[in-house]
Amino acid sequence: MAKQPGRCLICGDSNTVKAHVFPRAVPLDIRGDEKTLVQGDRGRPGVRFSQNGGWDDTMLCKEHEDQIGSADDYAVRFIRGGSKNAVRVLNGRAFAIQNSNPSKLMHFAYASVWRAVNCQNGRVHKLNLGRYEHVIRDALLADGPYDLQVLVGFSRLSLEGRGQLALVINPHIVRMRGLKCWQFVIGLFEFYLFTDRQRLPIDWDPYLANNNNPLIISDGNLIDIRDVPRLRPLFQSMRHSNNKP
């Protein structure tokens, strides 16, 4: 069967290009010396293998892929810095990381969620941003304003106590402090983009990515990835043979 052509979701241009949900540099860093990455999907039994993470060549033209992904290079540098650039503050209870261009990190968070929701895989899983679709898309196209709250932290996922795992987990809906948000993990960082009419308590403001340099990240204990309830369906799906329906 012939591959169905795509049309840019922004302008309708049929000349669409390959768009990665996340900048391909980070999955390549995580892959290291391995030949492929192992991918799982809670809606598809078994595992898949890829060179550099998920992508979709049916949703954006070159102009709008460049525009949506304009903060990817900044985010890659931020993520690659990881804990090497973290300085303990607040009597050791938190870390400070330089975030020289907060708007770029906000753009990246918006773009990561928007791409994950609007790509083919997101449509298969019936993801949607509701009233925030246009809020997020308009901000990406106009380079702001980025008014939704974004929280960034170190991922505390581990396996058998062997330190932080460098992972990529696509955006998915969770609740924090009773508020709806989209969480994703990339490298050693986790991002939370809040799409809720209510706001986080004001004492959380210093920890948000919004306009903050340095970025303050709370310290926390590692948790075994197998003990995270929302990830159990994913691991169960990955255990099944790819040959099963």
C-alpha cells in the first residue's frame, strides 16, 4: 500500500519533512555505542528498535519544522550539561543550573508536547490539548508569550540502585498537586507543562522554568523505574512478543 502523503498542520503544504518528537541528538547520546534504541508503547505489544527516536514526516513543512524546533539546539546543550553544571544551593536541598535563555527552554517544552500530541502516534492514541492547542501553537509560531507554567527537575528514575537512568519518555498526562500537566522525560531531566486553569502555589515560582535563571531544582530520592505505577502498563506491553496481536 502506498504511503499516505502528509500536509503541514500549520499551512497545509504537502511538502512535509521528517520531524522528530525530540531532538535526535539526545536519543543518540542515550544510545551511545549501541546500534539501536529500544522503544516501547503501552498500546503496542513487544518492542521496536530505532536509530534516533520517534519521528513523523507527515505533519510539518520545512519552514514550520524549523520554527517549531527553533529551541532544540538550546535544549540539547542544556540537557547535555546535566548534573555537571548543577551547583548545590539552599543548604544542599536543591540544585541551581544556568538557564541563560529561559524563553528557549519554555519553547522547547511547548514544542515537545505539541509534537507528541500532533504526530501520528499521538493521533493513534487520541491525544489532544483541548483549549490549549491554539494557546501552545500560537506561542510557538509567535515565539511567545509562554505563560503556561513549566516545572523542570532531575529525573529520579533508576534501576536496581545504579544511579539515574538516561531515558526518553514521551509526553503523557499526569496530575501534580491536583493540577493537570503533561510530563515527559528526556535524558536526565523531567519536564512538566501545566495545562490547568488553576496555578501552582506561589511558593513554587522560584522552581519554575518561567523566566528563571538560574533554574532551581529540588533534590530527591531515586525511585526504581519498576515501582512507578504509571509505567507498569508500558513494561507489561514490552514483555509480550512482537508476533502476538
